[in-house]
Amino acid sequence: MVFKTLILAEQTRELLARQAPLVLLDCSFDLVDTAAGEHAWAAGHLPGALYAHLDRDLSGAKSGRNGRHPLPARGAMAATAGRWGIAPGVQVVAYDAQGGPYAARAWWLLRWLGHDAVAVLDGGVAAWSAAGGTLDTAVPAMALRAPYPAAVPAMPTIAADALLARLGQLTLLDARAGERFRGEVEPLDPVAGHIPGATLRFFRDNLGPEGHFKPAAQLRQEYAALGAGAGDVVHQCGSGVTACHNLLAMVHAGYDEAVLYPGSWSEWCSDPSRPVARA
């Protein structure tokens, strides 16, 4: 069985027990303390899990005008995937301890390369521990492979200028917290507010009270109420990371892959000529 969206802790334990071809990626991260996730990984991670750092491994070079977490070059991401031991047919399980946004970024990037066998551990580290899984402190050896044979990008994206030209003609969902969306606070970017016409869909609204993704049928209803299925849907957030959580939720709910605006608000607001909305 190939896992393409979510995987349960019990299913992950089964893959480990039968020594199936598997790569585990710990993507835990903190946007304020960027070393915290790696320190947490060193203190205890799923057995054999490699650490995927948002800035170093899951993002490209910043120019000051392309957002806080621009996409890596496809060749660089293919090389990173190969270094982690990922090849066609190898199941990848990504997880974090923050509700899944950083794991979803890894999921999206690998899907972007054309790798289908990648899933996010539903419930993350907490679910693993609750299911009786143990944590390890050993630094695993990497099964180095050649760069992943990336094909045509399998996940669609949209650039800022194209998005600007289509404002009002598509459904634009913003994954940030409500107070940031409304422009009441902005702890990370120089301008507060949101892209005109965007609708708030805080990524944590994809989760139930126990930290697991809501059932697919419930997510499908919620996204339908936001306009999914009635036209093009574009996802964005602060820097193109938590938006991947909403993309994952939509695919899990049975929708086709929606579009990511990778630069998101951090890129959008770097150009003062682009319009800003508040409240």
C-alpha cells in the first residue's frame, strides 16, 4: 500500500517493523527560534528519522523580494531528496510536533518533484508516542542516492504578477491566524494585512481537538463552503509553508491538487505597488 496524504502512527510502526523501504523526515520547526526543531530532533525522534530543516532543506535562497521561504530550485530539491535516500517507490513519512505545517511543506515539495509515495504522520510526534512508539536519539546514517529523477512539476504554482492579474477571478485562501490575516498584528513581515479578496482558512482549522486531521468528508464540506470545486483555488499564507497544510487537507478530502502561491504574503507585501487589505 502506498500512502499519499496521511498515515497513522500504527501504520508507520508496521512499515518500520517489516523493514519496508522507508524514509522518515522530522520537520519540526519554530519560526522564531529556528534552531529549536533540530534541538528537539536531537533530543528524541522516530527511529531512523532524518532531520529536514525548513530554512536549509525545504527553502531556497532569499532575495529580499521573493518571500521568507522561497521554493528551492528543483535541482537542489532533487539533490536533497537523493541525499535523504528517496527514490521512486520509497515511502516517505514526514512529521513534526507543531500540527503538521512543516511536514506538509516537505510533502508538497516531494509531490512537486513527482514523488507520490509521501504522507504526513497524522497527529505527529504526539500521536506516535500515544500509540506506544518510542523515540531515539541516535543519528541515523543516510542511504545516499543520486538526485531524485524529477519530472515536470506535479504541483501547480502561481507567481505574484499572475495572481495580481486574476484577483477576484479565483478563490484565494489564506492559512495564517486570524489576527495576522486581519492586520491586527504582524510579528514576521514588515507590512500587516492580507491580499485583497482572500478568505481566511487558518491551517489549524483542518485539525480536530486531538490534533489529528478532521475526517475527509468533513474537510470536503468545509472547503466546499469556501469555494472549492467551483473554480480555481489558490493557497497562500505568510511564506508558502502553512498553505501546504491546507493543500494537503484538500487532497485528503478528495479534491484535485490546488495551486500554491509560494511567495505568499511575505513576497506580496515586499512590493509597495501591490494592494493590501485589512480587517
